[in-house]
Amino acid sequence: MSGIIPLTILVVMLCFWLRSRRRAKRAEGIASEIGAGLLPAERQNTDRAAPDPEAEAVLAALSRGDWLPAAQALAAAGTDWERRSYLVGIVAARAADDDTWLRAWQAARPGDPDAAVVHADAKVSLAWQIRGGAWAKDTSAERFEGFHRVLNEAREDFARAEALAHPGDPTPYLLQIPLYMGLGAPHEALHGLWAEVTKRAPYHYEAHWYALQFWSAKWRGSKDLARDFAAQAAATAPPGSLLTMFPLVSWYEHNDDEAPAEAYGWPEMTALTDAALADVAMARPGHPRIAEVRHLLAYCLTKQGRYEAALEQFRMVDGHVEALPWRYYGDPAEFYCHVRDVALKGAAAARIAG
Amino acid sequence: MSASPRALRALVLLAGFYLVALAVLGVLVGADVAAWIWAPAPVAIKVTVITALLGYPVLRGAFALGEGSGDEREALPVTEAEQPELWGTVRALAERSGTRAPDEILLVGEVNAAVSEDARLLGLLPGRRRLYIGVPLLAGLSEPQLHSVIAHELGHYGNADTRLAGITRRGRDCVLRTVGAFQERERKRIGKERSRQEKADAKRLRKGKKARGVDTGRTGLRYRVMAKPFQAYARFYLRVTSGVGRQQELAADRMAVRVAGRDATASALREIAALDAAHDFYQSRYAMLGVEAGLLPPRGEVFGGLRRLLADPERRSALAELRGELPADEESPYDSHPPVAERVRLIEALPDDGRGADPARPALALLRDTERVLARLEDVLLTPEALAMERAEWPELAHRAMYTRATVGAGPLRTALATAGVASGSASGDLTALLDSADTGRLWLVAGYLPKSSDAARATGRAAREFLRPALEAGTYRLAELALVEKAGAYWELSWSERVRLRLPGAAYSGGTQGAPDMEKAPDMEEALAAAVRAATADAPDTAPLRTLLSH
């Protein structure tokens, strides 16, 4: 008699275990079914947030020392200031490693505004390469000396780029924000520069990206300054300008490390995420930054347990992972796939339950 | 009397310190007794040795054992027979301050004056008095200003108001000495441990094993633990008594005003702040200029040369500015001195005593046989290594010192040229080889042989170049200087109004305005050289300006 009760408990537990195992198996099956088109970590591109054949062609030509496609791409971007600053960044990053072709370009076309702004921005990239990404206390005096020296050179280069640029072009101004950050410029100086940027392009995505970095606690601002800046930008920008991204970025930068996992589900965060979703839906399809927003949205939605919505974003950007938050990790592709799998399993479990 | 209750409190605090010391010693002795009663002899011996080692700093600090004279600073004593005027002045000042004159007067090399007293019986009985006077003060102050400084120091001995507060001063010295004794023991111990571990590491390496690295974290721990109660007490003590210390300073200032006059005292404080900066500057830029080259200025000039700097009209106006703005040093709760600016403000707020700060003799006039005293001061204050150095007259010293610096500065680049296989041996030949490399696009190949930090060695592309650029530019500049000396007879010239500059013999130079005095041409030459070096080492090198400069 006394043996019956433990036995019953054991049998019941076994039943539950078998059931949950079966469910897990089914969920796994469903997950692999709905995630069939998604790529494994080793096939994720870690150089870009989205495919960009034009940029790839430009870089391929630069590797051969041919600067003409770069010049043509910049000319083709014309007054699409989002595309222009994006391309300048890509080309300049390459010039920070080796600028032989850039010198050829400048020699062939003296006074070319495109080459001038690439030259200046390359100095900033170069300076950052010299500094390295470590905290100030772990950065040697030699690195800092080179960092400041090259940044100071870049100031002159930017002055030249400004003088050569189209009067309505915000690029040489907005690309100076990281320079101001590195040289520890006072707040008033950035306000002055910011007026020059917004006069030319009030809702420029990359300008806001850099400015938010400046106002962040890790550079020249604070948690509150960054939050206020991002909220103000998101509130005043027209739909489709993607500036609703920045309250999310600010929150992620200042809270992700310490906040509890459920913090992403708090009403404040959910509202910010919904605003960004609406903004993305309104953005023009060719916006060079839309993929970046989708990446961060996919992360936030997963954290909020909104797996189906997260998967929708994952599907649209899968294959390229050079974006927040993945890029902050040692192995971005691996972390991306890990979060994506969480979303996949969550969605599958929801389907079984539903 | 407001000082008395505070002084009494200080006395109690000092007694408390001795209580701590006695308690610690009691514990140590107790441990010994216990060990000898209950432990086997070897353990007891070990315990005794340890307690003796630990107890020594306590004894030494609290009861000033093994202190010798109590003051071991290096100084040149001057007797009354040698310096009757100086002694006469000090005696007269002591009389007017109402205190006993010092028993010794000693000269030191700093911008400072100080008094000390070998007090006995826990600092309750007076002892032998010493007055230290910094020679730079003699060189930079007027006679009334020096009177004020000495009167201030004597005021520390004799202020009737603060006689009891003297215990505080002695107490502070005592507390700090004990803490200092512990720190010194700990340092020595860690030093020993470090060299022992380094030796062990070297041995391991010789045997082909991996070195363990040096870790002295635990060594000296015993001393640190022992010092803890004393340090805590010292902090407490200093916080409580620093107010008294500040009051003593202000009282000494009042004494100085009474004896030497308001204006002389205020101007002396301002002058000392400026003199301090001038002395540091003189020591690093002039007196020690040739140390790398193994050279010192002529005998007596190491301390005496400051007079030349102070006499220079351009330096004088720079110093006048310094006198106007007093250093706004931050007030620390442990500092016994109120900020100088505060002291000057208080003094200048006193009513005019009509004595003014008339132009008066420089204080150095009090010293007999000045040059001989300055030379003897060097014998006392300089290290044997420094005394063994060659002496050179200022112009020669400047040129040889800078030539050595240029040689040392160009060294790594010349080694790199040699490694690249293009060195020629002479400085101008090496420079030409470097410029040829730049013109043929091999500049960074050569620069690649310069010594690199680990960061620089890891960098690639343009970043690698930027890591090397400062060393390349500096090396090229130095090499160009050497080449100019070699080929154009350039030389470095010392000036008391500005830094040492490289100059070309007048006629050989064509870059400046025709007929302009040499003084104005020279800066152009250095700027032109720097610009030419930058052009030659730029990403798109242009060696023409440097070649032109060198062809003269």
C-alpha cells in the first residue's frame, strides 16, 4: 500500500516529462520549418547591415587602386544626403588603411569636393584606428598622442572640405561630430556644429547617430542628455525619417548591461518599439539605414517576447549583421543567430500553444 | 589666550599617541614573554626576532632613537668667523624677535628657509637650534625681505603666544616620523623581496623555465599592519592639530611684519613664489643642461648661475608677472601652512607701518666670499657622480650639451638607416641617404626599422606610419641639426632670456632679412628646419626644402 503513492507520483512525472519532450520536439520541428530560409552564422556577412552591390563594386575597384567608381557613386548619390554620407563613410574607411588611390584621385581632380571630404573623414577613421577601442585607462600615451595629432590634422582637412562642398551639403559638418567627440569639445562647440548640420539636413539619420554618441555618458554627455536628445529628435522628425531609432539606441547603450531582462517589456520600451515599427513602415524602401533599424527592432522585439514580429524583422535583414546590437559582441554573427533562435523557438512554442 | 586650550588638547593628543605606542610595545613584549614561557626555544627565538624588528620603528619614531642629529638634510654650515655679517643679522633679528639665536646656520640649495630644534624629553625641553637658509633666497631677495623670512622662521621658536603650541609642532613631527619609519621599513623590505624574486626568476629563466613574475604584495604586510594604528592616529592627530599649525604660521608672519616691516614681508612672500618657479626652471634648463653629456657649469655656477637668469631683463618681466599672481593652491586639511595667497592678503591688509619696501641691497651682500661659499656648497650638495663631471664654461656647455642630445636623438634613425643598408657614417651623408630614400619612395621602409612599441608593431597601413611618424620626424630633425653642425658650422647658443637655439654663422645664412641682427634670424632658421623636416617626411615627401637648407 505504502509503495503506491511514490509510484503514482513517479508515473505522473514521467508522463509530464514525456509530454514536454514531445512538445519540445514538435517545437523544434516547427522552428526549423519556419526558419528554413534563414542562414547559419558562418554565412552571415559581418561587414554590412544590408546588401549593397554598389558599395561592393566601389570597394572592389578601390582594392585595385581604381577610384573612379567611388567618384561616380558619390556623384550619382547627388543630393541624397543620407546615401552620400553613408558612401563617404565606406570609402573613407578604406582610405584609412591605404590612401594611395585617394592621392591619385586628388591629383587627377584637384579641388574635388568628394575627394576632399573622403580625405578628411579618412583621417578621423585613421585616428580612431590609432586610438583603438579600449577604455581610456587602458590606452597608451603613444596611442593618445597619435589620436590627437591626426584628429587635429583632420580639422584642417574638414575646413577645406567645407569650403569645397555644395552649400547645402551637410556631410562635411556631420562627419566632424566624431572628431569633436575625440578632441573633447565643449557642449557649446557641438551646438554650433549641430546648427550647421541641421540647417542643411534637419532629420539626417547618421548625423543623429553621431550626435547621440556625443551626448552619451561614455563620451561628452550623460544618460539624461542622451535620452532627451533622442526623444526630442524622435518627437519632431516626420514619419519615415527613422529617427525613432534613437530612443531605442540610447536606451540600449545606457541600460542593456544592467537592466533586468524584463525591462524590455516595460510599457515605456514597448511604446518606443511600436513607434519605431511605425516609422520603418513609412520609410522609403531605399533608405540606406532601414536595415540597421530593423536589426535593433528584431533584438528588442525578441526581448519583449514578441517573437513573430521579431521574426518578420529578422527575415528582412538576415544575411548581413554589421549593426547594433550584434556589432558590440566579439562574434556578431554568432550572437545574432543566438537571439534569432530564441525568437524562432518562441514563435514555434506559441504556435503549438495557440 | 586662545592658543592655550588648543595647545593643551594637542598635549593630550600627543600623550595619546605615546599611549598607542606603549600599548603596541606592551603587546609585543607580552608575546615575547608568553613565547619564552610556553613555546619551545626555537619558536621563542623567532618570535623575539620578529617582535624586535616590528618594535624598532615604534621605538625609533616615538622616542626618536637612532635619529642621530634628528635632521639629516645636506647643508653647508657657516661659522660666525666665516660670515660675521650674516650671523650678526640673524642675532639682531633674534633679539628683536625675543628668542634665543640659533646655534648653527646652514646653507641649503632650495628656495626655502627653515628652523629645527633637537628637542629633548618628548619635545618638552628645548635643544640645539639650527637655521637653514636657501642660497636661492639670498640670490633673489633684498636684504629687508630676507630679514622678514628669517624673522618668520625665528618666530616659530619664540612666539610668546605659541610657546605651548610648540608641543603641537613637535608632536606632529613625532607622529609623522613614526609613520615614516614604518613606510621606510616596508619599502626596504619590499625592495629586498623584489630583488630576491627577480634573482629567482633570472635563475628559473637560465634553467629554461618560465619566469614567475615578481609579486611583492604580501611582503611588507607585517609592517603595513603594524603601521595601521599609527597611521589612523596620525590622521586623527593631524586633522585636529592642523588649525594650530596654521595659526603658528600666521603668528610667525606677524612676527616677521613686526621685525622686518609689512611691505618687506608681503613682497618677500610674493618673491619666493616667483623665485621658486625661477629656481626650478634654472636647475632644469641651465644648471643640469649638460648632465646627459657629463658636463656641469663652472664651479659655483650650479647654484650661483641663478643670479644670471634673475638679472636678465626679459626673464625679469616674466617673473614680475609671476609675482602678481599668487599660486591658488588648494587647501588641504593636513597642510600646516595656510595658502600663500591667504597669508599675503592678511599681511597686506595690515595698516601701513611706514617702512615701505625701499630698494635695498640684495641679500647676497650679507655673504662674504660669495664665490667660495657657492663652490663649497656644491661640494656638500652634489652627489659624488656629479662632482666628478667635467666643468665647462656656459657657451661651450650649451653647445656640447645640445650636440649630445642631437646625437642621442638621431641615434635610432641612424641605426635604422644602417639596418636598411644605406648609412654612410657621417651625419650629412646619413641625411642625404634618408632624403634619397624618401625621393625613391623608400622612406617608410627605412622608418620601419625604427624601434617600435608593441602597439606600433601590430598596426598596419597608414596607422603603422602614424605610430612611427613622431620618431621619424624627431630623428630627422636631430639628424639635420647634426648635418648643419657638420657642414655649415652651425652651433648652439645659450641665452639667458630664451632657450638654447641652433644658429648658423651669420654670413652663411640667407633665409632671413638682409642685415637683420642674428637674434631675429635664428628662430626663422629653426622654424624653417622644422617645416622642411615635416615636408620631407610627409605622405607625399618633398625633400627640396631640406636639401636647400643644407646646401648653405
